[in-house]
Amino acid sequence: MKKLNVWTTYDLALQKKCDDFCGQYMDFLNAGKTERECASRIAEEAEANGFIELAEAVRSGRKLKPGDKVYSVWMNKSAVLFRIGTEPMENGMNILGAHIDSPRLDVKQNPLYENEGICYLDTHYYGGIKKYQYVAQPLALHGVVVTKDGMTVEFSIGEDDDEPVFFISDLLPHLAQEQMKKNAATVVEGEDLDLVIGSSPVIIDSEKKAGSENAGELKKDAVKDAVLELLRRDYGIDEDDFESAELEIVPAGHAREAGFDRSMILSYGQDDRVCAYPSLQAIFHTENVSRTACCLLVDKEEIGSVGATGMRSKFFENALAEVMNLTGCYSDLALRRTLANSCMLSSDVSAAYDPIYASAYEKKNSAMLGQGLVFNKFTGSRGKSGSNDANAEYIAHLRKIFSDADICTQTAELGKVDLGGGGTIAYILALYGMNVIDSGVAVLNMHAPYEAVSKADVYEAYRAYCVFLEKASLRNL
């Protein structure tokens, strides 16, 4: 099958648009390193683009009509946006769905301890990671602590040059003979991924100096006590407040252009924000839709789409019911018809073919960097276990509308049949009976602290998602 390199299809004007779009995408990556930060940014951009909050529309009894735009953020971690079309909602929607959580380390609920003059936070990793990739590099702390009286304290420490960073220590090679005999899965154990957060038994500032009495003596937990004093002074929280905290540890630093030609982006969290951001911008910029357009950006995909903010919860279905009620067309049967008649792109990333590790891939069925939007007809593992397997008629329809718009696409599987495997939210939406296929951006270093994508693929995804919202239609299947 013929594949095109996207760069060869762009004139100077498209290259400029691609670069500008990717610059804005990098800003989004820097502002949203956690699902909470992404949800906050999504709400801000939605308001700036004329979307109204669904809960406010419900409270005011506002009736929705074609052209109206509403959004809802659920528990500060997931979001859904609707642009009401001219067709009846029972004809179905065109849905772009992606996730905004990423693999990381989470701080445990009873995390703070001291050992031999070093203060640590105990962690639990989230999602599929190679644990050894998180040691010996600068890390940042993001999230919230909520006190018993309801005060919310937001954390984002380690991103600016004048802020401290944190780290997880590793064993020096001179003493690592036994460690180096272990396999990669156990060379660093999960319980050893503890974050170093301090080593001084006093708070050092201009108003407080270490006294000469008992100089050199270190009382038990003196470093931990000093850290707690700092937390009380600067953030108004105590040790017990970690019980009601959601703190995430992510790589410190900003998204960067990569390569002499600046053709790539290297950043944390591109799985799946590299699909979430183009999906979001597509619903902002695609006007006058006939079928209602929907952008669904969810949490918890990396751990199975579970919980109240994951795709398996009912928050999307509930939000859609509220929207249909405000358009005057709600009934249980109408809701079911709307979902069943919808078309969806499950916008999730694909593993880019890496020639250095060619033995893990089946080359002709692999996603290539810089060759456009990737379609995965099925995901799952081994014998397609856990897969959504898209219908041939639906794929043909998408091929037609994207070809007519000169969008570069490619098809892929996730590695060799007996080696690869993975899942997305596609199968969950397919439970409603709608047409769904996985489609997204090829990523190198997937699930590593820093992932790489081609700028051309990012912009091509955005172009494709705009065409999908405007042109996809069940009538053509």
C-alpha cells in the first residue's frame, strides 16, 4: 500500500500553519501536565470560544438550538463539549474521543518519611511504565491537597527555572554489579520509586539560623519535621492532609522542538494529549455542522477507563441526556438512537515504527513517523482480545472523506501479533452500537518520560478531525 510523507505534500503556507498549530499545542502540553490541569485549560478555552457551561444552561432553563455550544467538566478531570447541529440528534453525532491522563507516579496517602537524614515521599506508579526510566532525572510535583475544612491547595513545583525539582535516586555503577544482573522489569522495584524532597533539618531563611547549642546533632525525624514546617508555612497544610491529596510526579521541564530541522516535538504526556488537543481545536473551529459534533476528553484510560471520571462511567451519557433535554428531544429511546447512530473516532496514539527496535514490529503494518493520521482497525492483544474491530463499511466511508480532503492517512497494528497489545476507549463507545475506529498520531518512546511525535502528524490529525466533524455521516454507510 502506498504511503505519503506528509511533509512532501505541504506547501510553504501549510508548513507555516503546521508550525503555528504545533506551537500552540506545545503551550497546551506545558499548561496541562495532569488531567486536572488539562480539564482546567479545556474549560478556559471553551469559554473563550463561546461555549457555555452545561450546568449553568440547565440551572437557567436555557433551550439549545442549532449552532449553540455547551461544555461540561466532570470532577475536574474529564470534559465533554457539544456543538449542536442542524439535523435531529437522533440521526447521531460525530464524536472525537481522547484521554487526558498519562502514565506517571502518584504520591501515596501516607507518604512522608525520613531515612538517614533524607526526606522522601512514597509513591505508587500509575499506568504502564518502565520503572527504571524515572530514576536519576529531575521531576516535578503537580496536583491538589484538600484540607478537612475544604480549602484546596494547588501544587505545581519544579517547572520554572527558579523552582526546586525532585528526584529518585539510583545506584552508582561502581556498586551496581548485582543490580545490573536483574532484568529490566525488576532492576528498579516499584517500592523503591520514592521521591527525594529534602535533606536539611532546619528551614534556612534570613530570619532563622541554626543555633550553636547541640550543633551537629540530628534529632529523630528532624528533616521530616523541617519539611512539614515548610509545608505549613508556605502552603497551610499538615501531614494528615496527604490523606485527601492527589499529587502526581511527572518529568520536570517544558515541551521542546526536536531535531536540527525542528520537525518533531519531545515532551511528557503526548499519549494521549497529542490527540486530545487536535480534537479540542477541531470542535472549536468546525462551524455550521449538520450532525451534532462532540469532543469527549476523559480520565483513567491508562488504568482501564475505570472510576467516576473514566469512560466506563455514565458521565458522558448523563451529559448527553441533559443536552437532549435542553433541545427538547429527550427520551430514553431517543438517547439510545442518538448513541447508536453516532460515528466516532477514538483518537488515541499508535506506536511509531522504530528501526532501532525493528524486531518488535511487523513493518508493513506499522505506523510510520511523518506519514499522517493512523487508523487501527482493531487493538486488543494476541487474538484481538479486548478489541473493537471496526466495520469495513465505516472504514471505506472514512477513506473517502479524507481522500477527498487530501488528508494523509495510514493503517497500523500495535507491534507483532504475539508481542503487541493495548487498549483504548473505542470498545466502550462501541457498546452503544455506534461505528468506532481508533485513529491518532504515531509516537516514538510511548509511555516514556519524554515521548516524540512528528509536527506534520499532529497537524494532519487536526485537519482530519475537522473533516470528520463536518463530513462523517451514517447515511453514507
